[in-house]
Amino acid sequence: MANYGFAIDLRKCIGCHACTIACKAEHQIPIGVNRCWVKTVEKGTFPNTRRFFFPVLCNQCDDAPCITICPTRALFKRRDGIVDLHSDVCIGCRACMVACPYDQLFIDPNTHTAEKCNFCANRVENELLPSCVSVCPTECRIFGDLDDPTSEVARIAKAEATERGEGAPAKSLRGVGAPGLIKVRKPEKGTQPKVFYIGAEESAIQPEIAARPFIYKEGQVLLRPLGSPEPDPDRPDEARVDYDTPHAKPWGVDMAIYLLTKGIATGTMLLCALVAYFFNDRSALTMTVGPFVSLAFLLITTSVLVADLERPERFYYMLIRPNWRSWMVWGTWFLIAHGAITTLWIAAGWFGATGVIAWLVWPAVIASLLTTCYTGFLFAQGLARDLWQGPQSAFDLLAQAVAEGAAALLITAALVPGIGSARVTSALAVILIGAMVLHLSFLVFENLLAPSPTRHHELAVSAIRRGPFARLFWGGAIVISIVSIAVGAVATTVPFALALAAVLALAGSFAWEYVWVEAGQSVPLS
Amino acid sequence: MPPFKSHPDPATWDDYVDFESTSWPKKERRRYWIIPSVCFNCESACGILAYVDKEKLTVRKIEGHPLHPGSRGRTCAKGVVTPNQLEDPDRILYPMKRDGDRGSGKWRQVSWDEALDDIAGRLRKAIVENRRHEIMYHVGRPGEDGYANRVLQAWGVDGHNSHTNVCSSSARLGHFLWCGSDRPSPDYANAETILLLSSHLETGHYFNPHAQRIIEGQSNGATLIVVDPRLSNTSAKANMWLPAYSGTEGALLLAMVKVLLDENLYDREFVRTWVDWRGYLRAARPDLAVTFDNFIVSLKALYSEFTPEFAAAETGIDAAQIVDAARAIGRARGTFSTHNWRSAAAGNLWGWQITRCLYLLVVLTGSVATKGGVGLHLSNKFVPKHPIPPPPPDYWNELLFPREYPLAFFEMSFLLPHFLKENRGKLDVYFTRVYNPVWTNPDGFSWMEMLTDKEKVALHVALTPTWSETAWFADYILPMGLGTERHDTMSQETHAAQWLGFRQPVLRVAREKRGEKLSATYEANPGEVWEESEFWAALTWRIDPDGSLGIRKHFESPYRPGERVTMDEYYGWMFENSVPGLPEAAATEGLTPLAYMRKYGVFKVKDNVYTPHQEPLSPDALKGATIDAEDEVVIKDGQRIGVVVNGIAMTGFTTPSRRLEFHAQTLVDWGWPEHAVPRYVPGHVHWRSLKRDEGEFDLLPNFRLPTLIHTRSPVKWLYEISHDNPLWIATADARRYGIDTGDLVKVRTRIGYFVTRAWVTEGIRPGVLGMSHHLGRWRLHEEMGSRVASALVTIDRQGTGYKVSQVHGAQPFASNDPDSSRIWWTEVGVHQNLTFPVQPDPVSGMHCWHQRVTLEKAGPDDRYGDIYVDTAKSHEVYKEWLAMTRPAPGPGGLRRPLWFDRPLRPTSDAYRL
């Protein structure tokens, strides 16, 4: 079986956009979205100005992160290596858009499902070249079988592997041989992309280098990713993008709301279980009202998630067509488990079945922890976003969930007097303060102290520290959180003061969750 | 691995089974007829394949035509969007007649019968009353060869007007004076050095065919040199980008000439054989003996001042770079390819001298019509004979070629409103055909004044596939088909070969394949969209229903005497009788020539057309001829008919001397002796003359975008990519004015101003501003005009002052196409041409596009898209430029040299005053 790959000889590309349009025509792509396009970068000062054209399309990665994250196996790899998509089973969760480091997926406004380039598999099966290859006036696009050593694309791929120090030296390839001449996009992502670029300029192939003064098409800055490098007025020679058509960021405020409501749901249940166990507390707060709050927020969380789908009526596909490599699927089951245990707990609490409660404590703790922390792993599966990489966010999510749970319980206790004991309330206050201190330390360490592992990460953090998210970060996530700690510490026994501290903690948390979601997606990918 | 094909095999075209891409990966099959045609979206005439869905009878997509010799299976973005044009929700689908004041926007749908009768009646009356000069056909891009001209000829009307003098006549005149062929046909693919004075890699005259060959040449090692003050996409691909000040290109090129002469990098034998150096020496250097060595000596003397240092000071390019480029050109002896069409030639006064300087390099390197050199369109473009040729018109229309412009290369089209204002004539029936002068030409408000004046233009018929600013002021709007909706033949000199393309109304062809019989193409096209070829035949029959005027016979069937010719018969006759080799090729497939062309859509007549000037003269031609041994030429009936080379009589070039004319005696004879040889004349907006401290700049308004089609491209996929034309301004200049990208700026010309946004860039020479002429479409009615591409505007008139204000730009709207509700762009550019006065070159007649403008930051009351123009001032400027002319008669009482052709040439008698 073949293993299809692609090469673009940028020395021949004239930036005419024939490929962009041929693709639109072949696949009837609506306006506003693209399977392939051509970015333009300028560099240098007059008269040594250069302009570079950089066509992008799906890399059909060997280790495709979109396939890994897709909860319903709508994305799949064909036997010929092409990454294709069953739009019939796509639920429109946009996780693939978060996973793709190359901004190659988008939601088709006609079908409300994901779409992407598939090397024109419909043509390839008819033994026709992809339409962008067939149309290209200068024949700069090369399509072929990477497993066929005689194919041009295989020789180019081999030359690229040789440059990286892998594999045997490539056979002579006309005009190819200069070091660094053949590249792929973001090899560091480990996705094994199969689109090879000949003669790519650094600032064109790496989206984090060139400044984006704005998209010259319009004077409208809507398309400019907020975390782009800023142009330096004193360095007009530096690379700048003057044409690009990035897709809209996949996740919005819904995801921040999901983080908050889920944090409240899991934190509340986690604390009810722990308080019930360690304090041997059997008050209404831990037995019924607290768990009820958890369940209510869990339902809100689920509703937000389902409503956020482009095809909400297909939400159950996650259950009947699960992809067990996707944290989204695991998360769904954790949410279900959490809901079931919480419901049982409320029933047992209502009927005073303390034996059952004792039996439910550890399952409840585990379900809450998993439901809290899986999101960290889910976000980390969003390979496109360096801000979300690594396991540390799972710990911060836990700190936030604990704070949010404590806050929810304190507010509940204040609103419904007499349902909890003073001992539990003051313990919750201490937990709130402790969790917020942990969360704050985490924010300070991650955003102010720790070195950025990548340029992408650096841009995201810089957008948080002094960019478009600075106000919300400093004023919301940092200052409000500090105020909440201070208020909580001063008024440990005054219910309404505690409730105020709790509200502030929720606000601070939410501010960070919003910043985390937005800033994470603010860095240009293409 | 399967053998991948770029296109389906022609054997499958009659029943091609494709997987439906939109329901993929479900394998739903669709059946198509693949019917070839010719793209109609620029002049390249690329071959296209239309996929006609057999169930729905619609065009699913357009692809390149793999057998087409010019485009070789590929198209540009503009070709692929043809289905967007076909399905454009703002398309005009039915003939419409004005139903209110002209320009009031009130229309009623009429039948083709009604329109034909009314228009034919008027035409007949004008012809019968001997007012043929009041009939005019004004064409933008012809997109076909010879049909419309023949219609006018059949009517006996000298009424062909074109767009060429706003496009390319200075490039043409420059080439023509040298070699008698007005369009170069560079053989880029085989060149060693390529020099472009145009942005040919993105927007050239034959963009796709040329771009592919330029890159092919470059990939094979050719050096690409681009001269352009703007970093075009072509400049971006250059091995050497020489951003000379605009209008100084002549100095740059002559400095290169000097390097070739000084370093002995010229092809001595070629120049000796093929240049009319004798003519030059006799006319200009009577002090010297007529020897070739003396010619070289005098050339060196003539260009001695063009040292690299002089050129560097004049052009702003490093002297060393000029020498490097010259040496690259010299090294490419015989394989030097070049092109100059719009930018420098069309931008500057005396732009045709820039062309002549450039061609001098082609001549010196011996690259004329060689493999890898620059061929002649005369030998590379194939125009077949049409049936029953009518005689040429027997009078001269001075509205087209007035006496002031005897050497104008094409009609003085863009001066028409000023001619009518001066009462030089009037028009009874005025056809505009795919022509939008209100928008495309400079000084559009003068056009609007002309078109709204019924005394000047009694009936205006707009033949157009789409709304335009000009069609708005028509009496009839007659919808004509696009690239897949019409019959035409078309050929271009895309490379060193000859080919003929056949454009077809693919839905009609498909229905006829299904066995239906259709009597008119509009029965198959959307709505009642027709095609011109059939329309003209029908119209001509109604002008002369009984044949008594002798007009009808030209549109009678060559096969059925007395019957109206059908399209099958017209083109069938042409393919049977005037395309060498086609009948034989068709016979080998068991097809008639027409069936062959319906199946393949293209025929290669000749390949590897090189050195046509070395064709031996035929014995017939030599009969009665004598040889002038001294000049080595063949003479017959007092005219030179060929050149003797090594004892062989060859045809030579189509110039009076039959050689390449370094010295243009024609210019001397017609009053321009100072321009007799290629020389450097600074342009009309020379950088040294700019008052920089008063805000003066040189505005380059004449560059195109690779994604747009002049006025035929208001379609969603193209506008999604390109919808705005900000003003390019160099960083250094922007800083002086405190202008940032996106800021509103006001640009003043002699006759008005416009307000647009700035784009600050390092991609343009300081002192020069750039603005693409492709955008800034507008409409006066919310729903009559392209909503994808135009701004709704109001026009306020105060006397001769006009103020345009934008009400809104593009915005989403509901239609059958869900995409129309997804339009995300708003600003659609600013129409700068309105604010340009006419600036006709006194020799070539070319409008000199570059503008001397004053830049300022926009004031508090200025809005994006504001335009102001005073047409009284524009008429003043017209008179200033008119005063520069040196009118006919020339020698022998001629209006125009006899060897200067015209697009529709009248009798030679008509050339005499």
C-alpha cells in the first residue's frame, strides 16, 4: 500500500493562489474557511526587501494529533497514509482544531462538522493528482508515494531525513542538497508531517517569528492572532506577515465556563467526601446540599459541553463510537461516573444511610479527582498549544477545583444558615485560602518565573504578562485572588465575609481560566 | 503506485465518473461530460475543461485543459472561479431595456426579439441614411479573434473602438517600430536570461502561460531580472530586482546597451545581417561611410553618456548591479527573453521609447525570434480566415483616429468624451462590449457626462456578462455569456508555437449530446444569457432582412444558400477550410473538423516556430523582383519584400526596410525626428521634478493583482482573497507624515482627490506610491451591481464637480448561495481612476498612467472612499496634452502611415486626407 506525501518547491511558487481556489472549487469550500492557502511574508528594508510565499495544507501526519484527540473516530488514517474524515460521525467538538499544530482543521459552516485537506482522496482514488497539484501554473507542488523510492517526493523526504541526521544519504536530487533546504513544519511536535518544503525561509515556515502588523487585506485586525509577535518600529527589516488566512480559534468563553462549573462540581463533591470522612461530618451540607450543588454544576457543565458542540444532537456518539485515546472520551465517562456517585451519595444522605456513605467516600474522591484532572491531559492533547503542554496544569486544576469547591460550600453555608457546623466552615475557609495560595503560586511560577520552553509558549506567556490579556491576568487572576485570600484570612468566622472571599476566589479563578483558554490559543499557528 | 494523471483521459470525457467530493468518504458517483472550452477571464486564452453534471446540467467545476499547448493543463485562480461567475447571485440573466431616465436605474425585462428589432431598426436607418460613422462598437478585452471585426466590416462601418490605448499601445508601438510586430512572444522556457519590465509572474498579459514558462526557465538556470519600483510578486522571485525610479528605465536599459557594446557582448553577425544600419547611417550620419563598423562606432558614440554611474544617479540602482545585469544579458547571447507590456511603457510619457531601448538589448544579443529569445506575435498567433470575407470600410472615422494622432497605435478610445464635448461627432448606436470605461478609463466622470447626454449618444447598448458602472448608463443591457457559455475562436502568442482554441457554450453542447436540438445558445445558458457570435448574426439579418443592403450575405450559411448561418456552420467552415492540418487530424480520428474541435477544443497548428524572418521567399513572390546588391534586399514594385542573406532571399521583417529598424524613418517623416532612434526621455513624473517637501509623489496606479480580472471578477472566492487596494507607501515616507498602516490618507491629483487607507511597506521605492487598479468597484443601487465586490455610493453633482461618498461597503446578504450571507469583508477599495485626467502620449496615444499627486493625512471630514472630481479641469488637462501632438497629414497627404495597420483596417484610399 502506498504512503502518500507531498512536497512544495518554494523556489517555484509565485503566490498566485490558484491552489487556494482550485481547492475551494474541488471541495465546494465556503468562504471564510480554507483547506489550503498561501501565506506571504516580507523581510528586509528597501531595496533589499524580499517576499516569500508559503502555501500550507494538511500534513497528513504519520502520528496525527487530530486523530488521537477525536472522540468519535471521525478522523482516521487511511491505509495509504491520508488522514481523512467522516463528517457523518463528527460531533463538531473542535478538539481536532485544538490538537493540530498547523491550523489545518476548521468547521464547515454548511455541515457544522470539522473539515480538512485530505490530499483530494476522492481524486487520488481515481488516479488523479490532487486539484492543487494539477492546477499549479509553475508545478511547484509534487505529490507521490513516500514508499516508492523512485518517486520524487520520496527522494525529497529522504533528503530531509538525511539533513536531520536520520537515514542514509539521499540519492542526488536536482538542486536539492544545500543544508537546510528541505524542511517540514514544526518537526519538534513529533507528528511526522508528510508535506516537505524546499527552500523555505525560516520566518515563513515558523509562524512565531514574523510580526503581524495586521492583515493588510482589510484594515480589520480581527484575523490577527493576539499573541503574534509585535512589530518593532525601529526594526523595519524584520520579517512581517502581510497575508494569511488563519482560522478562528476553536474554543471561546464556553470553555472557561466549563472549567469553572466543572471545578465547582468536582471540588464540592471532593470536599464533601473528605469532610465527611475526616471530620466524620454528617451535616446536611456534606450529605445532601453540598453534593446537590455539585450535581447541579455537573449538569451545567455537561449542558455547556453539549451546547458547545457544533452538532449537539450527536453528543452520544462519544459513547457509542468512543476513541479511547482521546481524553475527551475518558472525561465523558468520568463526568458520568461523578454524576452517578454524587446521585447515590445524595440518596444515601437523604435517607441517612451512613453505611452507604462510608462505602462511597473513596469512589467519590477518586471520581472527583479524575474528573478534575483529566482536563489537564485533554488540554495537553491540544498539541497546537504550547501553553497547555505538560502535566502541571492538572495540579493547578486540582488546586482551583478545591478552592472553587470550598468557595461553593462556603457560599451555600452562608445562604442556608445552620446546615453546616462552624468547625467545618472554618476548615473550609482554611482550605479555600490554602488552595488559592497554591493556585497563585502556580500562576506566579508558570507565568512569571519559569523559563518558556518554546517560542510559542513565550509568546503566549508574554500575551498574558504584558499583552492583550495582562489586564485580566493582573487585575483578575492575581489581584482578585490575593484579595480573596486576604478577606478569607481576616474574617475566618464571619459567614458573609467568608462568602465574599469565596465569591472573589471564584472570580479570580474564572479570570485565570478565561486567560488560560484564550491566551493558549492566541499564538499564530500558520 | 498508480500512475497519477493530472486530468482524466480524453477517452473518458464523454462519460466521466467522478466521486462526489462533498459527501466523501462516502463513495457517491457522479457522471459528467467533460467539455473543453477557452477561459474568458483574461487574454491568455488558456484551455479549460468544464465538468458538466449529467443529471443537473450544471457546470460543477473548471480545470485546466491538458492538451492545450499554451496553458498545458494549468490555470490561474481566475480560471477556476468561472462557476462563481456562472452562479453569481447578482448576474444579469435577461435582456433589459431602460424604463426611465438614463442612469435612473429603472429597467424592464424585454425579449431578445424586441431588443433585436429595435436595435437593428436604428442600425439600418443609420446605414441607409449614410450615417455609418455614428455606429460604434467599443470593446474591452476581445476574448476572440476576428468575429466582431468582421461584423462591422459586413455593415461597412469603421466603428471598431478598443481599450488598447489605456493598456498597451506604448509597448506595442515600441515593438512595432523595430520589427513590424507589435507584441513580443518571448520564449522564456528556453532563455538564459529573462528581463521583465512588467510583473509577468503574477499579472502578465498571458499570465498563466508565461508564468509557467518563466519559472521553467528560471528552474533550468536562467537569471531573472525584474525592473519595477514596486516589490511585485515578480520582483520577489527575481534573481536581481532593480527598482529603478519609474520613468528612468530608458537610462537603465541604455547603460546596459553601453556595457554590451563596450565589452563586446553583442552578436555582431546578427546585428550586421538583420539591423537596418545602412538606413541609420544614411539618415543620421552622412559624415560616415555606410559600413557596419561605422555603425558600431556611431552607436558607441550615441550612447557614450550612459555610463553605469550616470544610470545609477538617474535610476537609483547601484552601478555595479547595472553592470552585473548587463553582463547576464550579454552572456545569454541569442537566449535573452524579455517583456514589457504595461508598467513602464504604459506608465510614462514616451513609454514606447522605453520599449525601444529594451528591444535594442534583444537585437544586440541576437535574440530576435530565436529559441530562448523573443519571438513575434505575427508568427506565433494563429488567426484562421472566417467565411465570406466582407470588404474593408471605405471611410475614416475621426472619432477613432483623429488627425492629431496619426501614429496612435490603437484608437484614441479614452478621449471619446472629450471629442464629443468638442462636437467632433455624435453616436447614434454605441455598443459597449465587456467594456467599462466609466470605471476602467481615466476621467470616468467625463464618460458619465457623455453617456447621460442623449444628444451625444442616442442609443447605448451594453453587452456584458455582469453589472458594471457603464452598463448602468445604458439603454439596453444585453447579457452575454462567460467562458463556458459562448462560441469564439481564440489564439495567442504564448510561446514559440501556433495554436487555435475553440470556446464553447458547454451546456448547449451537452444538451445537443443528449440529442436535443436548440436554435439559440440562450436556450441552454442560465436565464436568457446569449452569446455574441449568434447575436451578431441574428442582428445582421434584421438589419438587412431581404439582403438588399448587401450585408446579410456575410451571415448566410456557406452550405445552405440564402439561410442564416448557424454556429455549427460558421465554425465548421472555418475548421474545414482555414486551419492547416486540422481536417487531416480530425480524419485520423474519424471525426469532422468541427466534431474534433468540439471534442478537443484546441488544435496545435505549428510547433517550434523560430526565426520566421529567415523563411525563404517563395518563387511566386520572387517573380518580377530585383535584388539590390549593395543593401542586400529584394525589391518588387518599388517596395522591399525581403532580405538577401548569404545569397538566399528571405522574407525578413514586416518593416519598410524588411530589417530591424534602429532608425525609424517613419518618426522622422511624421514630425518626430528627435525620436528617430531609441533614446532616454525621462517620464512625465520624473523623480527630480517632484516637490517632495510639498508632498508630491509619483503614484503608480497601474498594477494588477494575480487574483483579479479587471471588471469581470466580482466573485466570492477571488474577493475573499483580494478585496482592498490600500496605498503602498514606503516606511521612510510614512514616518515623515506620521502615517501608520490603516490610516486614512488623501491623495490629490490635478482634477480632484480620493481618500483611502495607507499600507506602509518596505516594498516600494521612497518617493513612489502604489495602488492597484483592480479594486474600488461601486454601484448606485443596493441590488443592481455586485454586492460581493462593490460599495454602494452616492454621487453629488455641483456643476462640473462630482463628489462620491460611500454609503456602505460589502456586507452579507441573503441569496440562493449561502456564502453570500458569510461575506466578512467590508472595505472593497477605492476607485482612483476617476481622479486621473487623460494624459495621452502624443505619439502612441497611450494614456500615461503615472500621476503626479500630493499626499496628505485625511482630515476630520474625510471618509474612506471619498472621491472628488471636477470635469472642467479634466477637459483643460486634455487640451494641454492635445497641444503636444503633431497632427497629420504626413508624407503623401496621409492620415497615417500605410504600414501602420488598424484593428479594422479601412481601404488604403481612406488613409488619405
